[in-house]
Amino acid sequence: MENRYLVDSVRAERMSAAELRAAFLVEGLFAPGEVKLLHWEGERTIVGSAVPAGAPLALEPPAELKAPFFCARRELGVVNVGGAGRVTVDGAVYALGHRDALYVGRGARQVVFESDAAAAPALFYLVSYPCHVEHPTKKVTPAEAQTFRLGEPARANVRTLRRYVHPAAVPTGQLVMGVTDLETGSVWNTMPPHRHARRTEIYLYFDLEPDAAVFHFMGRPGETRHLVVRNLQVVLSPVWSMHFAAATSRYAFVWAMGGENQEFDDMQGVPLGEL
């Protein structure tokens, strides 16, 4: 498991593009036949992936956790952004199609990932936070997600936001997770920009064409920085950083948050005039 540590805003404002990418961008996450994990100091987040290309893949506890099994003291959110597959949790099988999600509660001893077809493997995206109470494992489909249509064509930000894992639907310790889709002709997400003082946020950008790019803006409003992001790459967003993005074509992203609360509207807006 790779380990990354927090970077404060003063240091971030002095970083080169390569240093910013090394601190806040996760590349090469989805590798065929592997489970890959990254531990980030913010909220003790673990971001990862499982791409079962042939044989099933088990989620084993990294040595750094010093735990008998991965979910001994953690909860786990899974979103499948690839082909059809299955996740087996302590013998119970959950079929996950494209964009289906699964919440795995603390105490689950065995988590195993499989693809229905090796030629079109599932791409299981994983986000995990520490958890101090056990909640039941539950699957959520896009049709079951709490869905909102946001934005307007004049601002090129028409999008559909789906909340998969949130208190009204799935009880969790701190994890909140969902998917946002930009419509064709719209490129701006998360507008107006905002920050979260009481939780961190993680973005997985996906459904981009091979030659497309997302420009993810971050930093303090008066000292903006950006990351150029490609398909299936992840951005780590600390509490001091605002965030918004635009891309060269339509795209989607999985957003996940963990921290002091689960209130979706608990954010601090940043007026565009402050940028």
C-alpha cells in the first residue's frame, strides 16, 4: 500500500506541477489482476481498486493497518466503473453492474472481487474510512440512488448528481459517496467552487475519451492551482482547498467524502470574484 501525507496550503503554493501531481493526483490505479491501495493521511482515507482479470481477487489487510482483516475497523464503499462483476462479502454474493455501488460495513471478514468476463473486466473503485460502529452491507443501483439534476446550459454545467451512500439510504460511520454525470455540451462541475472545512473529498474522474482531459482547480481562492487529469485518475482534496473542474468534453466522476459529519450541504462557497 502506498502512503501519502498531508500538504498544507503554504507548501502547495510553492510546488511545481510535478510536485503537485505527486501529492494530490493518483495515477495508474486500475491494474489488471491486482488490488491496489493508497493510504492518505487526510481522514486516514484508503483509496483503491480491484480489477479481477481472471481469478478472483481478495481484499487483504495491508501490514500498516495491523488488523486481522481489512474491515476489522473500517467501512468500505465500492463503485463498479467497468464491466459486470461480483463482490462476495462473507459468503453473500452481490452482482454489481456498471455504476452499481456497494457499502461494506465494519466487521466484514472476507471481501472478494470477480469479473463476469475477463475480456470486459469489472473496475471496482474502493474508498474506505475508519469506522467505530457496524452497519449492514448494502447494494445500491443508479435507479435507487437519490438523484438531482443541477446546473443550466447557459453556464455549461448541466449535470446529474446521484447520492449512493448517504444517511437517508445507507447508514454509515462517516462515508458519503455518489456519482455525478456531465451532459454533452456541459463541462463545468461543482460550480460555484466550494470547500469543506470538516471533511475531505476524493474524486475519481471516469468516462473520458482517451484524448480528453479534465482541468481540476484547487488551492486557496487567491492562489489557485490546477491538475491535468486523465481517465480513471483520482484527485485528493484537502480541507483547505476549494475544488471545481472543467474538461475538454463530457465526463463523470465518483465523489466520496469522510470526516466530522455527513451533511451534504455543509460546504463553504467561494464567490467567483474571489478567485
